[in-house]
Amino acid sequence: MKHAPKINFNDDTAKTTTTPVSRNTTPTVANLSRRVANVAPGNTITLSVLGRDVTLTCQKIDAQQVERKTMVYADNIRLQELLDEDSLADILPTMQNSGQQFPGIGREFNGVIEVADGSRRRKAAILAKQDYIILVGDLTDAEMTYLSETGNEHQKPSAYEIGLRYKRRLHREFCDNLTHLADDLGIDRKTVRNYIETASIPIEIIRCFKSPNEISARAGVKLYKLYQQHAESMLMTATEIVKRKTQLSTDEIFAKFEAVHPTAEKPTERVFRPGVVAKYKNNTVTFSLKNVPDDVIQKIEKILEQGE
């Protein structure tokens, strides 16, 4: 496709002779799937990104090199740690059976290709041991961020992932002032707080679900409050759920967390000398005195009497 006509990447209303794409598909995915699905490695195409024409070259990364030769753009909201066979179930079978259907988009940085649009396809290629196809061009940070955001519209980021971004911005840009962050985002404080509390759930609990998208901000707040009350029990329950998560529905997982009870606190023990032991539990201290001289007992009694 060398010398191909320029395509306006921001205009999803442009006329095409191919079958119209569903309205649920984002501009990035729509344009790629219907206009450059057949681009071959080594060919180039020009796309208009944020009003600037960018020439991109199609590259094929060998299946064995995808993890080493590519990385996900740092500003991509998608949390790569949560991409696995379960969360990629919508695209992994196709990747395994037919390979990648349309390319990602990124740029080369220090000898490694940064992926803006296509991080889920990248992970699916790694899991399926398939080649990874990507359009690579000289993209700015703003363009990479834009492509990351529009690319993620195909599978919306979860409340947990959005909350992580809000937490970072709250601390770095707004000195932990929630009102200023909410004003900048154009949403109310309560909604922002719900996302941030969801993002405060340990990732061990998030991993219990087949996809983080199964946890809404409202459900996330509930899980976070349960964690605050029963942290140890919640983490112990999470360990058991992860072993069986493919057998459990989302509702069943939530039910297991809602049923947790505080773990009984084990008393700590201090031995002062043979026969003199103190046990501490919650706000209670129990002393055990065995074969203790009478004068020691009298001293203890005197100290206790002084506190009356």
C-alpha cells in the first residue's frame, strides 16, 4: 500500500465502499479494520492523527520476539498485569486460530516499539504465540496518548484502571485536593472518590475476577469497605478464589467476599523470665506467674493498687 491515499484518522464519517462498521466501534478500530486490515508488512500508509498526517510502516514482530521487542506506552491506562486468558477471552480464540485481524499502532523508542493502540492484541499474541502486526510511525506523546485512549474504547477500561489514573493525577497534579481533580475532570467529587476507593483494593482481590471490568465503581466501593474491615480475611479468601475463579460466576465471587469474617487475632507472648509470661491480645494483657517469690507478687499488687 505504498503511495496509498491519506486517511483522516479523526473522521469516522468518511465514505467507504466497504461494509459499514458498527457504531459501537471506535474511530481507531473502525478505520483500521475496514481500511488497513490487508496492509502487508513493509508497506506504508498515511493517517491523520489529531490533524497531523503521519506516515506509518507496517511491521511484523516474530512471535518469539513480541515480549522483548515491544512494550506498552506508559500513559496507556490499560493495566497489563490483569491481561490474561480470562480477560482476553473475547479476542484470544481468534488470535489462536487465525492470527491478528488488524494491526496495532505505535512508535519506535530506544530500539523498542511502544504500543499505543493494541495492547490487548499484543498480550493475546504473546499468549497465543502468534506474530504481532503493528503500524509504526513518528508519533508525538499527545498522539500516542490519543491513540491509547481511542484504542481502549473497544474494550472500556475498568473502574479499577480509571481509579488508578485518578489516584496518580490526584497526587501528582492536584496535591491530593479531590475538589480540584473533580473540577478538572468535570464530574462530581463522590464519583471521583468512588473510582479512587475502587483503585485502593489490593490487586490480589481484583485478580479473583475474570476481568476487572466485572467490578463497577459502586461494587468496588463495597469491596473496599469490606477490605478495610476484614483485610486479612479478604486476602485469605482471595487466595482460595483465584484457584477456582474459572468455576465461579461474578455473583458467586462477590458473595464469598461478602461472607468473610474477621480473622481471630492471635495473642502475642512475652516471657520476662521463667514462670513470668504476659500475653497480649487486642486491649487485654494476661499475666501468668508461676513459682514467683512472694515479694515480687507484692510489688505487682502494690503497683496495681496505686493505679486505682
